[in-house]
Amino acid sequence: MDNSKETPKVSRREFIKKGSSLAAASGLVSLAAPAILSSRSPNGRISLGFLGTGSRACEILRSITGYPETFVTDVCDIYPPNLEEGAKLSLNDKVRKHEKWEKVLEQKDVDAVVVATPLYLHVPMSVAALEAGKHVYSEKSMGRTMKECNEMLASAQKHGDLVYLVGYQSRLNESLKVTKDLVNQGSFGKITQFYVHFDRNQTWKRVDVGPEWDRQLNWRLYSEYCDGLLTEVVTHEIDMVMEVLGTLPVSASFYGKILVYQDGRENHDSVMGTWEMEDGVLGVGTAHLSNASQGVGWSLLGTHGTVASSGGGLKLYWEKEARHLDSLGIKHKFTQVQLGQSLKESESPNTTPAKVLDFKVDNDYDLNTGRAFKHFYNCILNGTKPVMDAVSCRRTSIAALMAYHSSINGGRLFTRQEIEAMG
């Protein structure tokens, strides 16, 4: 399946040369929100300031190069090589460079900021940006603590005339929409379990920097800056599962260990545990940095079938031995195998062979990131409601924080109410 209906890219340098005529041709001027276009952005371009120009910010810069709405005016980073790389990727010879992020917010011509820093800075920067009248695209997670998440939600609601969203870009995946439709139609029967996993064989530690930069550049390893695997990566997978199920976890029990990398890090290199959802569905979450066999993804298991996501693709399976469920009053249209699936027992005794669906944009990291920013631009220019809004992203942070607090407390079960009470 091809969901490649992204807006064609145009060289940003070419766009700047063509000026307002290209903006008018794109139709952005007539559709854009007057608060932006009547003042700072008469040509439908959005002046962006980047708070942080590390690896993720540079990925974003490469992904949005050529979109006519993009105009990077400011970049900021405390590490000089990062700052210079961000300036180069901005494709703006006159881009302003800053070491202090507050300086970006002082620029009157900056319409929006991208917060691509360690987690502990997401909320302070985002709140300050909204107070300064800037739209905000913040990388995930929303916040590092419950107090931060509550502060962020209050700020986003206070500044309802500005766009605030969190970079859970997979919510825009075509594969996620297909999954939601199939689950809501009952294609997999009653969902009973799910799995989310992030499996890589990497240290997460940079060794090409001096000791004076170790903690700042290896921030994912230290609890001062973030909560490790659960808030940095597993949060993406549980976010997608929650988006499909439409329910919240009521409790979590997780274990975390440093099993391999005895290098002074504080955050675990291996975590595993369970969530229980409001409707009783049980989920397993795992992540580690010493084995890549399972990759990154999630799956939903139902009485009549399974959907598994890896990258942006889907594999759909239906149970052959589900007919007995009819006697229990569980009716389902796939109690007899549909969609031309094979019934050869040699292929699988229990399920049909996988029906594989591929999605071009979902599977391409740059296109996926670019699509997220097109959504951000549409929210600013056209008044589109953010898909990754403050209310729902706070819920995802709660799910991650439940797991994190359990993992640092020996696996003790934490309820959602306990985590919310911390705010």
C-alpha cells in the first residue's frame, strides 16, 4: 500500500528567490491564519528557531529542507560542533547562532520553535516559548515529571491561540489508521493482550567527546536529564497502542537493570514489565540495548487475529481455530478465513499466513518526520487541530512514568492515581 501523498518538495533557496509568488501559487496565503500572515509571515513562510541542534534536530532539518513553509532563522546549542552543523543545515547564510536558548525567544521575527533537547528541558523551554508568543513543536516525551506535565498542559491551555504539539509523529501513520479501523470493526475479535518493544544492540554512549562534555552529550544515560529507555523510546510504542485501544493504563509493574554497560551510567540498559489497561487488557513492554533480534515495534493480540507493526509496515494474521468461540457468544466475521488466505496446514497450524501491508511514508524516516512538520505547519497556517495535542500526550507521559517509577522501585506496582498524585 502506498501512502506517499506528501507535498512535493521545493528547494528552499529556490523558494526564497521566488518569494511571494510561490507562496501564492501554493494556496497557503489564502488559507493561512491571519495572526501569522498579517504580521510576521506575509508569504506563508514560518520562521523557525531550533532549541538544540543535536542528532535529532539535524534529522529534522534534513527532513524539512525544501518545504516552502520552512525558513530557519535561529539555531541554538551549547556544544559548538552541534551549533555549526545546525547552522549549515539551516540553508540560511544569515541564520543567527546562539549559545543561550532564551536569546531565540527574544527574536521578534521568530514564529515558532522546535524543542529538540534532553527531556529535562522540554517543559521549561516550551512554556517560555508560549509565553513569548511562539508556536511550539516539542520532541517527546512531554515532560520528565508529573509536575512538569501538568505545568505544560496548563500553559498550552492558557495559550490556546498558539499551536503546541509533541513529536509523536507515528500518530500520523497510515498504518496506524488502518489498524484502528480494523480493530474498531472487530477484525481481530476481542483484544486481550499487546506487546511493545524497543530492541537495539548499541551503547547509547558517545566516546568521541572529552570528559567535560560527557554528561551533556550522553544525557540519555543519566537520571538527571531523562528517565532512560521508557521515556525516550518505549513511549513511542505505548503511545501508538493507546491510540488504537482508546484506553489508559490503571497500573504498571516493571523491572530495570544495568546488565551489560558498566560504564557509570545511571539509567537501565534493560527493562521489562507489564501494564494493565482500564478494560483489563494486559500489555508487556520491553526494551534493551544489547540485542536487536526483535527490532522496534508493537503488536495487538485478539481472539480472532493479530496485527503486528514493525517500522511502518503491518502483518495481519487470523486465527484458524477460533470457531469454538461462537459457542461462547463471541461472534466474528473471520471465524471463517477471509481475504483469500491460504489454509495449507504446512504453512501454519494455528494462523493464516501473514497479510503484509507496506506504507511508503511510514517506512521512510525522513518522509515521516517531514509529514509531522507539514501537520505542524497546517496547524499554524490553517488552524488544523494538532493530532499530538497536550491532553493526549500528557496521558502517554503518565503511562511511561508509571513504568519508570516501578522500574526504579524494584518492580513495585504503581497505579495511575499514584503517578497523578505526584503532580
